[in-house]
Amino acid sequence: MSKTLTIAPFNRVEGDLKIKVEIRNGVLTDAMVSGVMFRGFEKILKGRYPEDALVFTPRICGMCSISHSVASSNALKSVSEKFSPSENGRIARNICHAVENVMSHLSHFYLYCAPDFLNEKYKKLAVYSHLLDRLLPAKGSSFVNILNERKRFLEILGLIAGKWPHTLALQPGGITKSLSSSDILRILGVLEQFCSVVETVLLGMSMNDYLRIKSIAEFESSFSQNESDLGLFFAFAMDAGLTRMGKGQGMFISGGSYPQAENEFYFPRGSWDCGLSALDTEEITESVKYSFFESPNSSARPAADISEPKWDKPGAYSWCKAPRYKGKVVEVGPIARQVISGDPLMTELFMKYGSTVFTRIFARLHETVKLLSEMRLWIERLEPNGNYYSKNVLKETASGYGITEAARGFLGHWINVNNGRIKNYQVITPTAWNASPRDENGVPGAMEQSLINTPVEDEQNPIEIDHIIRSYDPCLVCSVH
């Protein structure tokens, strides 16, 4: 017997998300993921000065505002006359970007995912009472600790960027403020306090000890008796079957993030399809066949996109377009970054379990620790009262793009400037990749594929759907343009 289940709006995600699935004999046989609200920032930017992109695009999203600032400033750099960005500015931008992504990762775990671990289905699991004590929203000890420290962690963005979200401090050549020795010491102090809480609550060990773990065997040995949040999550994931749930195709791309030097990144650019390859941005296309957009082309590169909104388009079901890489569905996010960067623990976990609910969530927590550790090194390299900004001069007519990695994955901004004004601006966000509708060939997007063929134990309590969707941490406000 077949049953249709529609969840709208899907809660504990950013923006307006609709999930429609078919259930037959306890298995999800079809899925449609829909972004149901159009925002249209790309249309707003047409005809404006290129610099206006730095004002408007961070307002696409309050969660990943700095990621959009980075992508937009990179896009403006690509349409500027040749110049040398400030080294101090580059490091300061990396720190801001890392702060935002760390906050996003921890918010995802404690605010969005953790309530699902407390579902009534899991009351008989051995770890349930421990999870309840630590992760219960607004009351659990870990929930309260992390959320309180998260607010203090924001002080770093105030010291570097003036405010968050929607700062104007990040520019193609650096940042608009020179940091004093007092600023740098305060930034380091805030970081050290935050790291101490992460070590106590999330890890139950020092970050240095955690980062020495390079294999599953070492992790299991270290965390088998560890009642930290990460240890409890690992035990829960094993018992609840998260390692088998929501399996993706295992094809990834990363735009690269936290530049270290010219064309070098802390998390490198690349693609993964049964092996690592270089990223070719010319292979990125978008399909609008099942999106609420009209275009003479069923698929086009973002720089050549001329689609127009059409809310009543027959057969369409989402305001998200369908990005593809080399014509294939790919997944983006922390697991993509860690596999492409060759992280030994995450690569072994991926090889053993694939891209699943467990590995996606684990990758966010694992990346959080790596970023916090790297931030210490970046802060130590900042020069007090040094040069943090280099001026760029925009070309009157040019085309280019800026790409980076937001918390949720690959983020790209494409810009076309004609006679000093924006002729075309296109944004492809991480959730556009993961939550895309079907493409011109009828192939479902990454989230849709992860849902299909999933067993649902209790149709009155389909917690499996919640786990799968939230493991991607979708942000629809970013994706519906």
C-alpha cells in the first residue's frame, strides 16, 4: 500500500522547506525536496555598481553572511585590475570565516540535530538518559554551555569586522580595520576560552590529543569510555543505525577555503568521484526543468544563465535550481571538504560507511576542532597595527567569479560587468547543490536520492526523514534565487 507524506514547513532548518515522499510497504520509494519561497537577490543586483554586491549578498543569509562576503569579494577581485591583497587582511578574513563556520557547525549539532536524538523511538537505548541530561533544548548541560559560549565567541567578529551578520569590513584586498596588539590579544583570549569549553563539553580531551587520532581504531579506543558529547553521539549513531541511513552517491566537490597563498587553501579545491581530481569550474551547470524558472536552455553555465522566474510553470516544484558537476549529482559540505583534503580519520570513516547521516554530522564536529586549532596559528601571525587593506580598481567591462566554502559547502558567485554596472549576477549555494530538484534528465538531487529506498520503521513517527534532511543542514533562504 502506498502513502504520500508531505512535511511543510520542515522545521529546524533555515528557510522554507517542503518535503514530499511516497511510502510503500515501509520504504520511501520517491522524494521531492522543494524550496517554496522566492527571494531574487540576483535580480536585485542587475544594473547596480559592482561594489553593491558587497552590501546586498551578505544579506542573502544571516547564518553564512561572511561566506557570502568572501565569495562576493572574491568575485570582485576577479573583475579588478591586477593588485596584491594584504597578507594581514587575508589572515583576518580567514579568522572571520572560520568563526562563522564553527558557530554554524555547533548550532547545527546542538540546535537542529540533537532534538532528534531525543525522539521517543530511542528511549530504550543505553545512551538515551545521558543524551537527555546533556542535549535537552534550553535545559541540557551541554546545550546551555555551548550556546552561552557561542555568544561570547561572536566577540571575535566584532573586533575584526565591526559586527555580524552583514559586515562591510571584508573587501577584495583585505579588511577595513587595522588590528592593534590589544585587539589581537583579546581575539586570542576569546578563542582560548571557547576552545576550553569545546574540549570539556564536546571532546572530553584536549584538542591536540583529539587531532592525533588518525584512524577509526584509535577513535574507538579513545572514545569507548568517553562520555563527552562526541563520544555519546558516536555511541548513539552506532545503536540508532545512523551509519546506514541516508546514504549518498559519494561524489563531492569543494571550492577551497581559507587561502594560504595564491591558489593554495587550508581546505583545498577539488572533486571526488572514486578518486581525487582537480576542480574545473567550467563543468558547473544549472538545470531549471523542474524549477520555477523559464529559460531557452534546459541547462546552462551560471555565467550564461538568463532564466526568469515563473511561479506557475507546469511540472516545476522548487525555487531551487539544479546545479550539476560534469552532468552529475554531487554532494557538498564538511564531509566533501575533509575527504578531498585527505583527512585520514574522515576518509576512513567515509570508506567504511559512505556518506550517511552519521558521517555528515561527524564531519562537522571534526572540522570544528580542526578550524579552532588552525585559528590559533592564524592569530599568532597577525601583525599589530600593520597593513590590513589593499585597494582594488574594478574594470569597466569584465566577467569573473568568486568561490569559497560556506559551512554547508560549495558557494559560488558569478559576475558580469558592462560599462561599470552589473549586467548579470548568479549565486550557487551549498543547499542548491544538496537540495536541488530533478535535472533535465530527471535525475533526483542529493537529498532526494538519500531519502529514496530508506526504510521507515513507524509511519506515524518517521524520524528517519528528519535525520536525513538535517544531516545536510539545508539553508533555503540562500538557495531560492
